[in-house]
Amino acid sequence: MEQRILVTQAAAGMVIARPVQLPDRMVLVGEGAVLTDVMIGQLMTRGIKRIVVQGQPIANLSKTGWETRVRKLDERFVRVRHLPFMAALRDVAARVMAKRN
């Protein structure tokens, strides 16, 4: 089993399931490599957005109910919901979540 995740979600100790490549197909990290904090930082520096890791270390959001996801979003904006810009940003985030649902 493998999971595609954002590099920002990666943690030291995760194992790469598919080689991480640059657009020119140069391999940065090979399959089976164990991630370290330094490697994660280097991937971010190189502009790598997503990687494929072994297992399923990140909970699948599609299993979480829509109401729970919206509630968590509202919790993140509770202190700033009175600000028009932040309220608009929360609405944009909710629309993006709905499209991905």
C-alpha cells in the first residue's frame, strides 16, 4: 500500500514508495529511501510538492464526514471570523474543499 502526500506532510522515518524526480527525470530520492528532516528540507527547496510513501501514514480526508471537515475549518477561523478578509478566505477554503469532495 502507498499514499501520495504533500512534502509538508512528510515526516522523518517515512519510506519512499516511488522515486522522487525532477521535471528532467533526474532522480533525487530513490524508492525505499527512509526520509530524514534534512531530505524533506531539500525536497522543499527543490520545489517538490508531492511524494509517494509506503503505507498510509496520513488519515484519508474522504473518510471524514463533510460536517467534521467544515467544523474543523470553522475552528481554525474562530478568532478572526469578524474580519471581512478572513471570512472571505474561509469561504474560499470551504469551496475548494467542496470541489475536492
